[in-house]
Amino acid sequence: MYITITAQKMGGNYSQSSADFVGYLEKENEGLEQRDMEHFFNQFGDEISAEEVVKEIDGNTAKLKKKEPKFYSITVSPSKYELRKLQNNSQDLKTYTRELMKNYVASFNREINGRPITIDDIKYYAKIEHQRTFKGTDFQIKENQPYASKILQLKTEIRNIKDGRAEGNINNMKKEITKLESQAPHQQNGKRIVQGMAKDGNQSHIHIIVSRKDASNRFSLSPGSKYKASDVKLNGETVKRGFDRDKFFEKAEKTFDKNFGYKRNFAETYKARKDFVKNPNLYFAALMKLPANEKALAFKMITKTGLPIVPSIPVSQTQIALRVFKRLRRGAEVAIKSSSIGI
């Protein structure tokens, strides 16, 4: 389960409207019949129109400055192992989203009118998507890049020869291109993975847009708060503040496991990824202490993700460190950073 929380951002200042973001989330509905579309939903309703989402989010920004985000985007990406536990992707993920957002409000150290905030106090809209494409930040694209660069160079040389600007053997260059295409380390259905290519398999995930202001448009609720939980004096009154991201991510996993009877492997946990960044020795020690079957599954999962890629299960902690340390740490740091809004 990968969950990221990002502040809305458009250019130098924050956009005054959510229209562009909402429009982006509507992209999968293009060309589909009404019955096949995925609609926005929230805690209380289904089939909410994009126009209503924009109206409600844009109308809930009282007293926010131009340099303050008007909303936050939460992306929830279950792994293929988690998705296998679902009976109906769309309906099950909607059910999960509604429980997840209860975890979200429970992670705020805030009170409204002297009481803890509840799900009724936030304004959010969610949408299920079933497709993903490879992006430039994906490790498959990065590791295929040297081959992509050589192929592009050869294609440019072929055009120059055809246009009379250079000389060379076009047939040999085409053979070299074919060779490079097949040698690229990351392939899908026999083709080199390139940016924009649709990912195979079940890619269902959740996008959530949640207003910075509470439903009454009076109070600011920021999951980007630098504080987990603290009290501060404001106008002579003690005010609670903070959002516990660790608590939110861990509860999100537990909620999924409970709802769908999922047995989570060590390698899938947010705590494990965070421990790797903060204390790699602790991470490796815990990994090596797993029962043999769980350890084997852990490495299988690791191999299939954007974290480390290992050709076989290492037999010692030293081999693990040598083979996967750099890539795992880099990937884990990215995951942790994006999950905590980079602060």
C-alpha cells in the first residue's frame, strides 16, 4: 500500500480553482458509456459530477491566501497482492476509501467547538481509476534511459542520412536499434518499456481531493502540518494543532487488512520502509529474522516493486546490503518524502 499526500500546486502560486486537477481525474472517462464511467463519490454520496466537485472545493476556501493550498491530493495505490483480495475493485475500494477517511480525520490533533473532528467536518471527493502509465520517475524508465538515448541518436543519424546531411549504413543502424530494443533491461509484452506506456495488470487505485478548510469553511485542516501533536496559544486560548502522518499510514494498512482479511508481509509495511530510511541495520536484521516462507515472499514482493530488484534471494545480510541497499534506500526515501509532503 503506497499512500501519498501532496499539496495542490500550480505554478508560482496555488491555483484559485481545482478545475484543472478535477479535469485530470476525469481523463479515464473519455469515450466511455455512462454505465462504464467511474464517478466522484464521498462519505455520503455516489455519482457526484465533476462540476459539483469543482464548485464545492472552490467555494470552500475562505480566508486562504494565494500562497496557501486550497486542497490536498491523497493517492492510494494498493499493491497487486492487496488488489487480489478484492471481490469487486470499484465497490471494495469505495468502501475502503470511506473507512480510510475516518482514519484521516482521527490523525488530526484538532478540535472544533471543543470536540475532536469527525468525518462530518471534512469536505472530500474521491475517484477510482483503473489505469496507470509509466512515468519518467519510474525506475524502469530510468534504467532503460541509456538504451533510449542510443536509439534516439541512431534514429537521428538515419534521418540525416536520408536527408543527405550525412553518410552511413542505414541497414546496420536499424539492426543496432533492434538489438538495443531487445537489450533494454525492462520489457513488457516483448517491448521496451517507454514513458507513457500503459502498465499491465490490475492498476486500480484511488485519488482523493480534500479541502484545506473544514466543511463549515471556518477552520483550516492541514495534513501538511509540521507537528504531530502540540498545543499553542492563539489569541489567549490554547489551540491544538498537528497531523500524525505515521498514525494515518499505519491505520490505513490495518483498516485494509481488517476489511479484506489481508495478511500483510513485513516488506509491505510503511513502518518497514520508514525503518529502512531511518535505521537500515534494524530493517535488515528484521528482514533476516522472518520465517523462511515470509522472507521468500518479502523478496518476491521487493523484486516486483519500484524499490530493489534482486535476481535471487541473497543468503546473507551482507549480500542483501550489497545488492539492494542503494536502490532500496533511494526508492524508500522517495516514498517516505512524498508520503509526508516533503517536510
